[in-house]
Amino acid sequence: MMDTPNIPYDRAMFHNPGVLKELKPPSPSFPPPHSQSEVIRPLLPTHQREGLDHRIHADTGQKMTQADLLVSSERLAAALQAQGVGPGDVIGVCSENSLEYCIPVLAALYVGATCAPLSAGYTSRELMHTMSLSRPRLIFCSEGAEPLVREAADRVAGLAEEVVVMGRERQFLRHLTLEMFVSDYVSEQGRPQHFQLHRVEHPKDHVAFIFCSSGTTGLPKGVMITHHNVLSLLANQRYAVESDNLPLVEGYALGFMPMYHAYGLMILLYMLEFEATMVVMPHFNPETFLRTIQEYKISWCTLVPPILSFLTKHPVVLQYMCLSITWCAMVPPILAFLAKHPMVLQYDLRSLTRVGIGAAPVSGELLRQFKNRFPHIEFIRQGYGMTELTLSALGNNANNHDKLESVGTVVPGVEAKVIDESGRSLGAGKSGELCFRGCIVMKGYVNNPSATSQIIDHEGWLHSGDVGYYDEEGSFYIVDRLKDLIKYKGFQVPPAELEAILMSHPGVMDAAVIGVPDEGAGELPKAFVVKKDANVTAQQLVDYVNGQVSSAKKLRGGVQFVEAIPKNPSGKILRKELRGVVSPKSKL
């Protein structure tokens, strides 16, 4: 049984002691998180079953079996150990989704190092910042990401002893390829030499991953997720599925969520634990997405709500017989895609009976449109979480699936409460800030105790910055955000970062950025600017910002000039006033 905080229970604070006792899943092969003294069990070499097609690339049909994955990960781990890489070291991974992505991830964990996923879509400026947070000793990257990775690593002192390129060997590349890197540390038969799996004796303290999380203060912070956090998440996922009497994973799973993101990588670990075969998509493409479901008879995938809108409205879906889908987890952009895009009507999705939604708020209207388009859907599971909560703190189950707009109840091993501005716990039906504590709360922000103490209080409660309430049955509902993060297609965009760039333009006196609602993307970043130079144009400022940021952060909502930015007496931007004057126009 997991550790349970010794605090009184009342109606203003939710936990589930009965469920906590059942956190250990029925299978004896999956021990409870707190007693795990190895690396994350799904990643152990002994757990892989040889001969299974563990990965299939959706675009090329290229395959990687579980045996291939085992050998490749062990070979790389042996090479890392031979170079002295181990606990305390960080391994960076910067790549689009690929068959090779999980090799350095597993190898890092095999030797007790920490894995730091980096976005291949970052600009050099953004990579420099994220690298300075995690400070990787080595970086494994794709061929496409190599030029920017090299530039960023060279510009940050003391980083990355080596940059290693994954994929096929390219002689003209300056940096080592993966095969070249491991060649000196394997036998003639290709098996690793002198490899010793590192045992993690203190999983609550041992950091498995450093993810990037944006905040209202601007640039991302490094979120430390421990082995205990990940084991707890996997146990909760197993419990949620088994409590609804569903198979864990059957057939093929579709992986197109970015693997550098906590959401995408945790789904990857879920697939490893439950031995599913994953069809990997480097990027989301509507027709490839639908064609792949039909061709491989996908039975499990993770999506985003704008795609739900697509499936609801697009007629092309009926061209394909997607009869194999029984469970599909989504984020808002994909939800919108499914719900509204005319292409979807060209496909037969009658087998899609259960849908999961996360990563961004979803309106009740969009959910109703989705249900009207797919009346055969039996169960829509919503959830709530954040990177600092190892993704999931609340989730629906079969007992409350009829509450369409609810994000569910508290997951096992976690407590939740709703507080007012004074910190007082609120009762049912009263809106306030959502707070959580338990097995999924992050260890903290990397080298940032001040920021950590601002989000996790002295009693261990993580203050989410989101506003919500619960009903008499303990089901939670999201109302608003205290945080100002913009959610573009499931990606978090910090307004403060874009404001800082705008303020660096000589023609700008003042600026504020908000997210404006968009049916296809969730929200679009839009800037309000007070001119310093009367001749500066909106397009000039859009181009200025877009040239310095990755795709999700571009000012797709445009620039609007105003006489003044509304602020309170302390100088805080009053974003709600700005939201009241916008009329968004989608520019996807």
C-alpha cells in the first residue's frame, strides 16, 4: 500500500483511502511504486518479449521488434557506462517522433542517469534555455535537429561533451552517429559488453525525467519527475482501465503525440509496460492519421480536442473502415478535428466506443457535437493534470461518465482540495484554486527552490493555478485559469515570453499577449500593443516575433494596437479585460 498522509478527512478535501489500499494491481508482476528498487520496471531489459513488432513507422512501414529495442538500448547503455555516465548525469534527447526515440531514453534510465527530452521544433534561442536548465552531458538528436542542437550546445558553456545523431549513418555529419558511438563497446555479435543495470534504491528521490513546463513568468522551468512519480502514474493507468473492465491494450496503438512532451513520453512508457505495438507518426497529418487507423486496425491512441472537431465535421472519414478502434484518448485540437472536420465523414468509425480527453479544456458544446456525430460512443473519459503532477490528478470512470463536462474524480494515491484566496478549503459547488498532493507531485523545479516553494507549500500541496469546483459526489469541474498560459493545440504558450520579445522591438512602448478562442486550435496567441513608433505595422511585429519562436508560439491571432494596456495598481496585466474585446480569426 502506498504512503497515506496522516491528516484528517473532511468534505472539503478529497482522497480515496479505499482505492489507496487497492493501488497494487491484481498482477503480481507489477509491484506497488513505493517498493520498487529497480529502474522503472516497464523499461527493464528482462521485461521485453523478443520477436514482437514493438514499433512500426506509419510513413515507411519500417519495423523495430522488441528484440531490436532490447539490444539497441543495452548496447547504448554499455557505451554510456564505459564513458562513466551514471547517476547525476543528464542525457538529452532532441528528435521528432521516430523508431529510435526510446533507445536513448531507456539507455539513460538503465544506467541511472536522468533523461531530458527536448523539442525538435525549438529555435536555437529556446534550445539554449532548455539545455541550460537540464545541462545534459550528452545529447542524442535526429538528423533534422542536429544543426540547431549543435548551435545551441556550442553557445552554452559547459554543455554536451558529445552530440550523437540517431538514424542512418551520414558520413558528412560532423557529429557521431548512434552506431559509431556504441561500436567500441559491443562484441562482434553486437551484444553489449560489461553492462550492469543500475538499481534505483530511492525511487522517490531519484529523478527519471526533466521536462520543460511553461509558466506565467515567461521561459520554461525544468520539472523533475521521479521514478516513483512514473510508477504511480502507470499503476493508476492500469487501475483505471481494469476498474472499467477494459483490456489494457489490444492490437496496435497509434503514437503521434510529441514524445519530447510529458504526455507523449508517458504514453510511450504505458505502451512499453503493457507490451503494445505502436505505430509511430513523426507529425500529425489528418489523412495519414485516418489511413493508419484503418490500415493497422488501431485499437488505442492518444489525441487532442481540435482533432475531435475534425472527426465531427470532415466528410473524408467515411472513405475508410476504421472498425477496430475501441479506445481513443484525445487532447482538445484532435477532439475538434473529429467533431467538425468534413473529412471524417468519409471514414467508418463505428468501432470507436470509448474516448479519453486531456491536455486542455473542452467545452460542453464541443462534446455534445461529438456525441451527436458519433452516437455510438459509450463512454467519454475526461481527465485533468499538468506536467508538475506527472500528467494526471483527476479522471472519469464508468461511474460518472454521464457527467459530460466533469474532468473526473481524484485518482488513487492523490488528495485534492479547493481553496479560496485566503487558503481556506471550500465545500461542494464553490469555485476556487485546485490543489493536490500525493504520489504524482513532482520533486520540484531544477535549481529553482524559489519557484518550487511558490507552487508546493510547506504541507506538500501543489497549487495548480487553475480554478474549479467539485459536486456532492466528488466529481470535479474546471472553470477558469489563474495561470495565463495559452493552450495552442495542446501546447503551452507563456504570454510573458512573447511579451518580452515584443518589448524588445524599438517600435513598441507596451505589450500584452492573451489566448483568443479558436475552434480548430483551442487558443491562438494574440498581442495588444501600444506603439512607440507610429510607423510600425502589425505585420512587422508579427514577423518579428514569429522569427524568434517555435511554431506553437507564433502570433496566429495577430496584433491589435491600443492606447493603453489595462493593468491593476500593482502593474499586473488585466487579461480578462483584453479577452472581452477580441473577435478571433483562425489562422492555422
